[in-house]
Amino acid sequence: MAKPKLKVPRSAIRKNDQVVVIAGDDRGKSGRVLRVLPTRGRAIVEKVNFIKRHTRPNPSRNQKGGIVEREAPIQLSNVMLLCPDCSKPTRIGHREVAPGERVRVCRRCGSSLDR
């Protein structure tokens, strides 16, 4: 029996976007999106949602052992995009600039978010 295709929800947040956390322990912090995990509905944001991992040394990969701090994924619903023009957290709209070409726009000031 064939596996059913997973429907991946589309996200308006992309890699390298500036976002601000609006809910959770890190509320108010902002950072750059390092990676988006669309199937899980999460994103990894720079310097936000740190976790500690205990790692074993691995000489073949030139890896030291000890406690390593790194960013954990955060739910996409808990982050908002920062508009580069008005510098405020904003919802994202879409506008067609040419036939078949759409850009993301700021819902507060109406400026384009795609440079």
C-alpha cells in the first residue's frame, strides 16, 4: 500500500528573516531565522530558545565531549516577522507586482518584505 502524501502547510517566514518571539520563555527576543522546518511547523532562530545537550567525545569527527548549548526549534505561531522599514512585528500579506510574481508585504506600513 502506498504512503499518503503529507500536506505541508505553507509558511510566510523564510530563512534569514528577522523575527521577534511573541510567546514563551523567550518572549521579546529577536533574531535571524537559521532554518525553517515546514513539516513540523517550526523554525530555528539565532540566539533564541537555547537547550543544553550532553555530548560524548567523537575523535573521528573531531568533536569534544561535554555540555553543548544550541538553539532548539520554536513554533512558527510564536514568532512574528520584523518589518525592516517600520521596525515592528507585523503580519504578512501578499501583493502581485507583475503577472505571476507575488511579494510579501508588511500589513502595518505596506512596504515590501522581499528585497
